[in-house]
Amino acid sequence: MAKKRPAAKTAKPQLDNGEIPVVGAREPCPCGSGRRYKACHGAAASHAVTEHVRRPFEGLPGECDWVALRELVPAATVPLTLKGGLPEGVPSVTLVTVLPMAWPALRREDGSVLLGLQNESTSGDLARDMADTLERAIATEPGNPVPARRVPAEGPRLQDLLALDGVFEPVVHSGFEFWIPDAESAQNASPEIAASLERANAAAIPTVKLTGVDAAYWCETPDKNHLRWVMPHAEEKLLDALARLHAAGTSSLGEGTKLVGSFRAHGLMVPVWDLPTGVTAEDVEKPAAEFAERLATALATDAPLTAEERRARGGLTNRQVTLS
């Protein structure tokens, strides 16, 4: 009986890593091999991911607001200033929290660029992912979105492309109408974009940026309101200071308010206060400014924590979570 000849191995389909679309691990690999992505190009990609950068926005103006817009704020825009100025044909570059269909960026018909912030990182370094997207957006033909892709192993970061001496002044919006530049464009928007806009507006939590302190954002939810405040201080020092204030009964923002804990996001701490439903952003402006003064005093204190302060610190630590 003749032996079966072993089947010849077919060459693995080639796929440029820079062109791989974002797919799930169990979905078919886009190279056309018929294998699941995680068992094909995804296997190599998982080893190519760089070490996670804990503070991707460190060194940028307004680092705390970058974190807030990434994690807390539904709809906001910020004009960005590039090193060396804007390229010819690009009248403006604007950071936006999110774009229709979760596009990483959009080059509008007039050549301006909208750069999305709330997108997944493929490299482990959000600043490098976004720099890659920004460069591709500037090179994209006007009127087109910029698709997601796996970022090359080497490349610039936002800190290399943006002016580090500029200002970072977020404008918080009640909805996502900034996606569409004018009324005429709104009338001509595709059904997909119109539906995406409607869904996004329906899901947006009312949010207001306080004016008297940096990177503090009030938000309204059905059960209660909250103040979430991104702070630049070293975590251990900040926890000690909050514990001192909590033990002294001075960590609240007024009657009915309570410091309930904190979370970490992109290397920074974000204390969170519960507020009664009727407390507005304007209502907490003065209490927040007064709290900032108390916090500055507590941060400057080097004395060892008392037993009561250590208990308060333990309670705050137990209620701490990490978002990213």
C-alpha cells in the first residue's frame, strides 16, 4: 500500500503589521490564513507590545486634565499646539474625547484634524499611539477618518510633537455636536454618523469642569452627584495628606458631602466625593478652593501619622481602585 505523501506546507500569508486592523483574539486573522487571530499574527503581536507606560501624559501641559478627559469626561475639546507650528493645509488640530464610530482621528474637509483620546492602546504607551495617529491624520486626505492600526515598534510620542510650553484648556460640552462643524454638514451627515451622535448624546453624563481649582470635574448621575479631582501629587504623600484631613473631619466639601475614596488612572490619583443630588458644580466651587488650601497645608506636614490618621489612611487605601 502506497504511503500518503505529506501535504506540502503552504506559505503563511503575508501581512504588514502596520496594516493589521484591530480584531478580537478569537476572530479570523485578517491575513486570510483561516486561523484565529491569536494563533496567527496575534501571537507575534502579543510579544511585540512594549512595556506599559504608567504615566503616558507626563511632561505634557495639563497632565491632570489629559487624564480626566481620557477617563472621566464624556465630551470635551482642546486646541493643540504643534512644535514648529501647523503644517500647510492644516488650519487646526483639536483633541476630542471621542469621535464617531470610535475613529482614532478625523481629517475634516477643510483640512483640520480631530484627534481622539478615548481609544485603546496597542503599544502600551498611549502617547506613542496618539502621536502615530496624529502624524497619519495630518497626512490623510481631507474628508477621511484615520483607521486604527498597530503602532510600529519605534516612533515619536506626543511629547515629541506637541509644544510643551503651550496651554491646555479643555472645553467641556453637553453633547457631541462638535463632531459636525455646521448645520449644513449636520443635514448631510451619513445615517451611521447621525445614529452614532444620537447614541453618544443619550449616554453622556452631564459634566462640568470647576474653574477655581485644576482638573476637578463635577458630574450628575441619577442617584447622586460626584466630584472627581485628578491630582498631580505623589501617591503616598497624597494619601497621607488625605488621611490627616479625613481624621480631622475636614475632608468633605460641605454638608452632606463625603470623600468616599479614590482611584488611580495613568499614574495619578483621583479622589472622589459623593455630593447630594441638589449640589451643583457652582455650589462646590468655593468648598473645593477651601479644600485645596487645607490639602496644601496637609501635604507640607512631615510629622508621622497618628493612630487615628493611620486608620483613616487604611480606609482610603481599601477603597482605592486602579482604572489604568
